[in-house]
Amino acid sequence: MKTCPASPADLDLAQPSDALAALRKLFCSTVDAKPVVYHWSGQAWARREGEPDRLLFKVEGMNIRQCGTLQDAERGTGFRLVSRELMLYLDPLSGEPLETWRNPWTGAEVPVMHVANDPVNMPPFFERDSQGRPFPSPFRVQGERVFARSEIPLFYPNPLAGDYQEHVGNHYHAMEIFDFVADRARLLDRHADTGDAALAWVRIAPWLPFMKMGSRPGLMVFNAMGQTVESIDALPAVLRDAIANHYPSYAAPPPLDDNRPNATSWTVARQAIDADRRAAPAVPAQPGR
């Protein structure tokens, strides 16, 4: 495959400062406080031993973000990314957002809790780590494209479980896989502020809280692809309508100084479940046995 020679204006991915600049272009923009929107579209499957995989939902998602420059006396120049994330669960046949869903294993009709995580912020990235080691380039260049992959194994106390997980298990155990690809000339051009990247996303995770699957064995597999888009106006109508009618704050990213703890589907579900329980009438205690 023929590759154009690098020009003096190109970022050099072997240099930590240039690799960091390319990562920032992949994630957001080199212009401070410039909103960038990622969109993805895909499907969510159920996998249970002993039965065929089952398509449960189509998904449409977006993330609106911005980056800001940081300076550290020891670690050099860096940046921080702040964002909000919205993903809708759609009927796999009609493509319409679901308000309720009939669980095929329990027969129960349950309200659907779409993903509305605010914020979803990243830790800062710098030219050097706390030990002075240079930022390692995550990129692979092949022909006219640049690739970057990231696997994020997750294993931590489940926000929906009790205080005894070290004894009985029930940790949250999942894997997030992100694969980015960008045009080499665009990503490495020092004068371009974004990389116009495409994205593949895979998520392997436990049942969603709203499904009320309890301890039934099985897991969810999400597979989606997407890219950056010009603005929320370039999103599919189903997402634009959801933002306009139900999630207006998702038209803009959080402020760059946002210090709130990150939200996940599980922390948001816990807040909603706790609120429902507080609003429910008290049930008389039953005598013990």
C-alpha cells in the first residue's frame, strides 16, 4: 500500500508531546472548550449458556465532550476531557425508543431505563507520568489510516449490592473495548484541531438493572460503530428528539472544571431505585420465623 511521506507539519507519533496531541485530536479537539460529538449505533444481545443468543435491543448513543489544557510542573502539558453520555434502548423491530420491555425469561413488564450518564469524565493525560516516564503512543499507522485500541477491564464493588461482596461475590465485572481509526493525513496535520475519528465499541457486561434478572446466569454483549459528527444537529432524529424533549442538558458538555464523581448505569439505577422506594408506601413488617 502506498503511503505519502511525512511533511514537516505532521505530528511525529514517536514524540510524546505529538502522540499526546494526536490522542487529544482523536478524543476531542486541540481547541479548549470546543464541543465535539460522538455518535454510535448498534445492537445489544443476551447470552445464556444452553440457549441461542437473543437480540434484545437496538441502541443509538451519543457523547458530547470538550477538552481543556492543563499544565503541571512535574508532568508537563496535558489535557482533561469532560463529557455527558446518552444511549437509547430501541425496539429491535420498530426502532422506536422503549418505555417498557417484556422480559422474555420472567414474563414481567418492566420500565426501561435509558443510559443518561452525567458526567463521564476522564482522568488527565500528561506528557509524562508521575515517575517521569514519557507518554506512550497508543497508535499504529498502516497506510493512510491510524489505529488505536483500548480494552478496559472493570471489576469493582457493585453499586447495587451490599457491604459483604468480599465474602459472597457479586462484584461488577465487565469489559469495555474501544477501537478508533482516523485518516492519517487529518490526524497528523498540526493545523487540524480534530481527527474526525471513527469508532467501534464492544461491551460485555452483566444484565441491565432495569431488566430485574436477579441472579439468573447470563450476560449482555453490546456491539456498535460510529464516528464524530458536526454537532447534535447531525445526530439521528431519535436522539435529537430525546435531547430536545427529555435530556436538554445533553446539548452541551459539562464545564471544564466539573469535579463531580462519574455516573454509570448502575449508580444512576441505584439513585432511581432508592427514590422509588422512598416514594412507595411503607409495608408492615412481617413476623420472623
